[in-house]
Amino acid sequence: MRALIVEDDSLLSSQLATAMQAAGFVTDRASDGTEGEFLGATESYDVAILDLGLPGLPGIEVLTRWRDQGITMPVLILTARGDWTDKVAGFRAGADDYAVKPFRLDEVVLRAQTLIRRAAGHARPVIAAGPLKLDSQLGVITRDGTALKLTAFETRILSYLMHHQNRIVSRTELSEHLYEAETDRDFKSIEVVIGRLRRKVGDGLIETRRGEGYVLRAVG
Ligand code: CA
């Protein structure tokens, strides 16, 4: 899962990034509203954490522009203590959740995970796909109750496929949600990891649609 963090307080921004990465996210960071708006509008993220008090372009304006462009990613806004008008303006502009500073880092991570799950149409923290179960808060995937031994990258791919089960996920879409903006997105390594995943999760669950992408079959 890929997260965008737009926050001008560099210490807070790096603390957030570290906490998100520890929970299995890849993160991109922007320190002003203009850059944040650009990244959110041109890259694919599963969630954005957006400070409202930003240089360049105010957070509310960033969010308004994203929504005007039809960008639907879940957005969690960060507001200053006691400024409830900010919060209301944020929700009106299309925010999905908020955290008031100072907040606990793990709480923001948890809320971000919840937003992603809800956005994918899953109301419970455990997502099932056939014999597989993903505990999205612990980042653990089990098959028939036994935890699979997966690398961080394998977990990211499989959990993305589980969030979007029963539909075709293209390699481009996968790569957009697995890598940071600056890294090379190579399809070859995705293919290799999918091959390994197939052996680890068992036959028949992950189908390859030639030229289209992958489907995690979780029916029946
Ligand atoms: Ca700020």
C-alpha cells in the first residue's frame, strides 16, 4: 500500500513516514501544498495524510483540487488543536477522517489502514479471500489458519490483490501501488514475486490473464 504524506513540519513528516513504513506502507512525502497537490493528482496512492496548515497551497485547497479532478483516494487531514472550523471545512472539502495534533503516530497509522479497507469495501479488519485471511492491522496473512511465511514485498502484493479480489489487477496498477514515485517500476520483479506467491499460497488462487494482469480468485 502506498501513502502520500503532505506535512511541512519535517520532523513530524519523517516520524509519520517511519511509522507508516513499519506498518508495511511505501511512502512519498511533500513539504508544501503545491508539491502535495501535484503528487496526489499525478501518482496513485491508497491513502493521503494531509496537514491543513501548509505553505504554498493551503491543505483545504489541495483537497478541493484533488476532489475537483475526481481523485477519490481516502484522505486523512491533520488539524491544529481546538480548530474545529478547520475540521468542518476539511470534511466539506472531501476529507474522510481527521486527527488533531498532537496525535499518537500509531493511531494515525491505524486510521489510515481503516480508511483503505473501507474504501475497498471491507468493513472488518480481517479480509477473507477463499482460504486466505488477511489481518490488515497486523499485516499477517494466513491460509487455513496457518500464517504464511512471506517477505514484506510478497505481503504487499498479496494484500493488494486481496483488497481487490475477483477483479483483474494490471501490472501497472500493482506497480503504482507498490513502489515510491522515484523508484523504477519493473514488471519483471512483479512477475517473479507473483510466481513465488503462487507456490506459497497454493495452486489456483492467483490467475494470470495474459496481457491484462492478475486475478485473485476467491469465489466459493
Ligand atoms: Ca503545518
